[in-house]
Amino acid sequence: MLTRTDPLDMKRVDTAHLVQLFDSDRSMAEGVAQFVCEGYWRSEQILVVTSPERWNAVRMRLSAPDCPIEDATRFGRIVVRDSKETLKEFMVNDRPHRRLFDATVGTLVRGQAAFERPVRIYGEMVDVLVEQGHYKAALELEEFWNELATRHEFTLLCGYTAGHFGDPQNSSDLRRICAAHDHVAVDPDDVLASFLVNRLDAT
């Protein structure tokens, strides 16, 4: 059953598949920075798959002494990969390929798990797909993540831009995508994201 989760409560969620819609790049950067910093202080291995621009915005929010991002990336506690470039490695004819996904993303996850610490992942390759109009491919990718989670334990947060679901015709796509997750996190300050999730609850 789908569970609503406040972003401030995500630090109490282990080995789960979460999704959060963000109204803007700013709210996404703030939410991801919080998610990454929580993982750092829990001594977790962290994998971030995002765009270079968004990672730079996240990194700026993590530069304070309480979360030494430069040391964490230098010593491999945090591994960052470009979302579009990583996506290209396992897409075939605009659809994710299961074997190639395991060879690329699965290898990254296994590399983090090899440190024998809990693994925390933020990914937005699915957001790249829905931005291109490939909603079905995004759902398939979410299902690949769920399959990977049966073999490796990790906490995964998938980030989506709320505006990609603003058209009511895409409400069924959003419903299916949310149903592929254990928890839906909503920041009340993200007005559109809150509206879209509340609309799902009402129908």
C-alpha cells in the first residue's frame, strides 16, 4: 500500500523505494541535499545520479562544515553520475534494457554495497524520460529498480519535476509511477506537487 511520507521523516525509512515531486530546481536541490546529508551522517554509501547543473546546486548546499561534501566525494563515500549519460548506457529504442541496466546501474550499486555499509541512492533518470514524454519507459525503469532491490538492499529516492504531470491526461501515468514506490514524499511548500498527489488521493 502506498504511504505518504513527509521529507523530514525520510531519515527514518530504510531499504525503501521513495518518490518525490518537486516544483522547481531549487526545491529539488534542497530536498536532495537533505537526503544526501542524512545518508552521510548515517555512515552510508551514497550514489547520486543527476545532471551536472543540479549536482552543483546540491553541492553548494552541502558545503557547510556539518556535511563535508568534498572529502566525501574524494574518498568515495559519495559517487556522482550524470543522469543523461548513464541513461544512454542502457536505453534501446527509447526503452530501458534489463540486462544493460544491470550491467551499468547494477554494477554501480554493487560497487557501493561492497563497502559493507548501507547504500542510499538518489536518481532522476526517470525524470529525464518523462521530460521527453516517455512515461511508459519511466515506469519500466522504476520496475527495474524494484527488481534490483530484490537482490541488493538500498534506500532509493526518485525525483520528478511536478510540472511534467501538470496535464490531467498524465494523471494515470503519475498514479502508476507512484504505485511503483513504497512511499511518496511531499514537501508542503511545493504547491503543484502537493496538489497533484492530493488529486491522486481524491480519485
